[in-house]
Amino acid sequence: MDPRFEASKYENTIYNFWEQNGYLQSKKGKPYTILMPPPNANASLHAGHGMYTIDDIVIRWKRLTGYASLWIPGTDHAGFETQYVFEKELAKKEQSRLNFDRETLYKMIFEFVKDNSGLIYTQFKKLGFLADWKRSVFTLDKQVIAYVSDTFKQMVTEGLVYRDNYIVNYCTYCGTSLAELEVKHIERKDPLYYLKYGPFVLATVRPETKFGDTAVAVHPKDKRYRQWINKDIEVEGLLGKFKVKVIADSVVDPTFGTGVVKITPAHDPNDFETGKRHDLEIKKVINIDGRLNELAGPYAGLKVKVARQKIIEDLQKKGLIEKIDENYEHSVTVCYKCGRDLEPTIIPNWFIKVDLLKKPVIDAILEGKVRFIPKKYKKQMLSWLEVMHDWPISRQIVWGIRIPVWYKVDKNAKNINVWWLDKNKKLNYGDISKFLKNGITLKEITSGLQQVSAETGSKQPSFVISNECPGDDYLPETNTFDTWFSSGQWPLVTLKKEEYKDRFPTDFMGTLSDILKFWISRMIMFSLYLKKTVPFKDVYLWSMVADSKGVKMSKSKGNVVNPIDMVNKYGADAFRASLLFGIGEGGTVNLSEDKVRAMRNFTNKIWNIGRFIYMNRSQSSKVISQNLDLKTKKTTDEMETEFGILRKKIIKYMNSYKFSAAFGDLYEFIWHRFADFYIEQLKEAVTTGDNQTLETLEKVYLNMLIMIHPFMPYVTESIWQIFNGSSSSILESKINVS
RNA sequence: GGCCGUUUAGCUCAGUGGUAGAGCGCUGCAUUCACAUUGCAGAUGUCGGAGGUUCAAAUCCUCCAGCGGCCACCA
């Protein structure tokens, strides 16, 4: 044995050994199943992925305690995320999504993802993950698309899906609407304009939406304005005089500004709700390209921010601005992806009614059918489920599973807006009837199709749900499902049919806490809806991996630790252990090179204990064992007793998922009790040929190796094979937990 | 504004009613010894603050403050 454990010398050989000898597959025994949270197909490993180690520890521990543990991997197409990355690549070539029809764009992204996928699995293997890679599932695999489409069909049939014109947060840059979870709120200073508005003065940060005002609201109990309620007022505006109704609504805070609010249902979520309550007209003045439309008169065609400046100047000229508060602080909703201001706007969307679906989820959590570790996430989950609104599932991007809907288009077709490229690659936009009347064929439109937006409500065209095109006179819905709509069905598409009998619900779901609401909630929801049972029993949430000071890693801060660098330098075992050592369960994980180095030193300590025993074993194999002297006997007895106690403690910790505590105790025992104390005490006896003591040392040592194997698989397996032969595996060992 | 978490050594963090702990860093000593990626010894703490419960509180309770997370609202 070398005087040092050189991880790089063993890791590949050991992993290949596991792979070639079927250790990635489950063995006989009681089933135990973990589904890997699918990373983005085109991702490469970052520090956060390191936490998948937790799942691997559980898989290995369960294997050693006699379970047929199985870890099924997969990758996610990550719709919005991936298209965003791809569009950035396009932009480098001075192109944009608008240059391509949707089919071409889809194919291009598909190729892009294909070129970049596979890397993360190679990296996972480097970390030693015992996953059954042959069973990998991609969320755009045929059977997944079919399953997800069937779910949609069933939900439509059961009345759980509706289309509606709904105010959504729309990112004019990314070109799609976002769910509430995908928006970010930031605090910002913006000017608050006090506008003269007929008999009133009112405060707004968005004067450019005033062309879409369809009411003015005051608080019902506000005495100042009581006389105006339900009356029309005449307002002098930039486009001349107009009349607008005064309504009373308790959303108005009489102490804010002047206590008067303009209501713009088309461009503000609150105003939209208010508008619904008072049955107000909806006047859209901003198009989804972020520009004002013809209702804005001379300002039509201007982008929102430009228009705002111009409008303010013009209002000032007309003397319609009373004052401007330049230091107004408020929170603004921005796109979580590109950081730009979101435009609340009304576009047709597909929605899932969640009221009926979320109830069983809440019950299951309350009944403890799904447990959360750490416990605080149970409360967080429940409080979020309570306020959960209907889920807008349509995204106006191409990278994803298309909503399998086809609109019937006949001679009288209308109420369907289309964006399409003609033969000359020129983008056309408008109601489909306009094009058909001008002699353009449906085929021409579909071959260059970018987007379809069908009206809702009474104007909604008829449609059929089908994966295949039902006929020549149909136009496909171009919206795709929200990524979480498909990944939410992950537990329902990863197992083989026959496995649902004994591997479902699965046992453990270890994932990052920041997708608790996006993903975990939806998986439970879909599973309860479709399978009438929860998808997994225990959810283990780990927090963000941060740098040594607890600061989130980011390229701009320059504090990113590359896991693969750490693995190459110090070994996979050291990197894995550094994510666990000295942390609280569910807290921030601080990663630093110092810590990885400390753990590398520990692997070396484990190795050298083995080296000591091994050297003496080969030397003393022919020496006849002596009678133990009393002191030596007492020490070995103590050692065995102490290890016995530790063993029970570790089992207890592992059963309650206290990985850090388990590893910490093993570290303490192996280094500071076994090596520093017992070996030192017994060294003389062993080196002078006391075989019996050496055997006891070896027995305890090998048992220790088994216990720590889930945490440090490579060094333990390497030593095991040196002691027991290169065809043996530590994974064949059994830890008796009873 | 609501809920949750957190505050312990220079740094990063464990600890849970009974003598304050680890890793890294620091100081001194040890070298043909399994390992210097080592060993031994040591320094550094009013355990955020104030009250309370208890024979006994870092640990349980109340209040306050700082930090963090989640949610809601912001014309």
C-alpha cells in the first residue's frame, strides 16, 4: 500500500468495477427507491449539484442495510431556462427567435441540448453516484410527452382546465408569460406622478397606461369623495376630454397619495380584479411587444419607458401634473430570468383549477403521508398551498411539450391571431381571417407558424385535443406546458409499470429547497390526482451551497467553487464529505477549499490505518498468536464496546437522516479514538506479533469502513479490495440494523 | 405587514437541562515509527441583550435587537 491515498489512482477503476458488476442496479431485497431530481439536460455540474451526494449516501446506506435500493436518474428539458440560454447564443449571431418558425426553432434547440447533454452524468459518475444510468428518462422522451398529454386530456375532460383572458406577468423581452412563482420583487425608487384628473388629483407611477383607464376609484368611506361615487367625471387628457366613472372600492387606501386611484384593468393585476368586481371595460393599450398601441394616439409604437417620458413632458406642458415625488420607494415585479420589468398584460392562457386539486395535498401533508425534513418546510409548504391560485400552465415558448390542442379553421374562421413567416421570411401578424380572405392558404401559414393566440370565452374557437394533427383544416396551439407541468409528473413517468406495485410511493426525495413550491407541491398534486397516493414518503430539503462565508456563489462575485476541480485535486470522497461536515441539517452548506482539504486528510487517515493493519498482517501471518496480556485484552474489549455504542448511534442518526451528525461521529471515532488512542495503545502488542489483537483491530476497522462507506465510497472500496481481493466489494457487506 | 428560522472561539459552524465543542487558523514541542495530508500540548468564549422557570439554563418560557428565508401588499 502507498503511504498516501491517491484518489485519482483508484476512482475510475473502482467506478468501472461497480458499473461492470451490476452495482448500479438494484439487488434482491426489500425495495427502496429514490428518483433523481432531473438536472437540466444541458447543464454542467455546479456546487449545488454536489448535494445529490445526500441521495447517494441514502442509496448506499440502504444497500448495505439489506434493501434493494434503486436510484433512477433523468434529465429535464427545462423549457424557459433552456430557451433563454439558447436565445442568448442566437443573439451572439445577431439572430433572434423571431427569425424562425417554431418547428425550425424547436429543432435548433433540440440539437443544442443534445450537444450539451451527457456531461452532467459523466460528472455525477465522478462523484461516485450509484444510479442506474441505463434507466435515465428525459422529459421530452416520447412516453413522457404521451403521458403528460394524457393527463392534460383527462383534466380537460374532468373540467379542471379552462382558458381565460387573464392578467399575467408578461416579459416582453423573453416573450412569454410567467407564473407567480417566476416573478421576482425588487425594491426600487421611481418617480410618483401626481396627475390632475378632472376634479381630482391622483398618484401613479405608470402614467403611460392612462389611455387604458376605465374608471377612477375611491374608498367607499372616504368623505372627501363621497359625492362623486357612481358619477361620471370629465377629464382633460392628452388626447382631449373624456368621461370616466367613479367607483367605490375598499382596495383603495385612503391614506395613500390623494386617496384616488385610476383603474386600468388591462395593465395592473389589482385593477384587473377591481374591474371584474365592477364589470369594467378592459382597454388594452400596450401590446405584448412592449409598445403602446393605436389607443395611445401619437404615442403608438413607442416602448413603455420612452412613452412614459414623453407623456410626462406633454402633461407638464399642459399643466396637468401637480407634483412629482422623486423618492417614491416601491416594489416592482421583474422577470426572474432577465431582470427586466414585467408588463402585466392580458393574454389568453390555459389554467388549471387548483382548488379541488390542492385539498388532498394539504390533507396528505397534515396526515403526515409526506414528511418534510427539516420540519420547517412543512409549514412553508402548507402556507403556500393555502394561497395558491389557479395555475397558468401555458408558456409562449417553443421549447417544451406542446399543449396538444388543435383549433378548427374553416372559411369563417376568426378570433385566432397568428404570427407567421411567409416565403420571404417576413413576419406577418393578425387575425387568421384576414389572411385567408386574401387568398393565403392555411398550409402557408402553418409552415411558417410562430405563434397562435386564440380568443377566449364566447369568442373561443372550437378545438380538439390530440397529439397528432386531426386534419388539414386545423391549426395547432403553439403554447407549451410550463416545465413544472411535466416535471411535476416525474414520479409517474420514471418507474416501469410493474414497479408501481412495490416501489410506489417512492421512499425518499432529496432536493434543493428552492424548488419546494415549484416542484414538490406539483408532484404531490399530480400523484394524488392520478394515482390516489402520494409520490414519496420523505422529502429532504437541502439549502443552497454557499462559499466559505455563507455567501451565495455567483460568477460575478467570483466566489464559485468548481466541484470537478475539487474532485481532481482532493478526490471525490473529500468533496462529498466537505458538503456534510459540520453543518446543521437543512442549513446553508458552506463550501471551501480548506474544508475539502481537511476531508482529504481524513481519507488519508482512513487509508493509513488500513496500511498499518495490512503491513502487520502480512508480517505476522506466520507468528503463532500469544496469550493476550491483561492490559491489551482490556483495551481491545473497551474498543469493541465503544464501537458497538457508536454503531447504534450511527444507525439511529441515519434512520432520522442526520447525515452530518453520523459522519461527524464516525470522523471523531475513527481519527481520535481508533487511530490516536486504540492503535497507539495496541501498537506494541501488534508489532511484536500479537495476532489476536491484530485480528480484533482488523475486524473493528473493516466494520468502520462499512459504516463510513456511504459517505466516502472510493477510499473504503479501495481498501476493502486490497484486504479482500479485487473481485470483492464492500457493497456486498451487510449492516445489521435490527 | 404575517409566518418561520437564526445569533456559540479570529473565521465557518455543531451542540441540547448537569464541567463550553469541531474543522480551519494561531502558539510551542516531537521526525528514520501507518500517516507531516502526522502526533502531543496549549491559547482564544459574560453561548446577541433583558427578564423568568429550575437545585441547575447556551439548552425551556417571555420580551427586545440584529441577520436570513417564505408569503402578502405597495396607485
